Amino acid sequence: AMPVKHIVIMKFKSDCSPETLEEARKNLIELKGKVPGILDISFGPTFKHDRAQGFTHALVVDLADASALEVYATHPDHVAVITNNLKPNFEAPPLAMDYEF
């Protein structure tokens, strides 16, 4: 089985407070200790906006394999971050891609 890279490109509302974004970051990064199969995780704002098409942040998660991606997708701690920290603060739906590497 090959590892999987899970990439999510997000567009947060312009009026999101720094505290809201920091809580989202913290809760995403902490998924590494909670969801089995996460090898690495990173999240942050873009510092180049000329080609970002209004998207503001990116999440990159390395997972053990495609089955670990399925576990991650439905894991209660992951779903909680989406429900509490991400969706209410999005200006638009995120882009997401997954590939084996």
C-alpha cells in the first residue's frame, strides 16, 4: 500500500478573527495524535495571493494508505473540527484532492 497525501484548500471569511483561525489550526494539528494513520499534518495561510484565487489556507495531511484516509474522513475528532471550526467560517466550499505517493 502506498501513502496518501490529502490536500484541502480553504477560503475563510474575511472577518474571521485571529483567535478563530488559531483554534482551527490547533484542532487540525492535534488530529495527528487522535486519528490513527496520520503520518504528518500541516496547516497555514498562504503568503502569496496572486494565484490563490481568493483561497486563504491550506491543509496537507500525509496518511499511511488509502484505508487510513477512509478512517480519517469519518473519524469523530476530524468531523468535529469540520463542523465546529471550519464549515461555519468558510466563505466557499473547500477544494480537496488525494493522491498516492
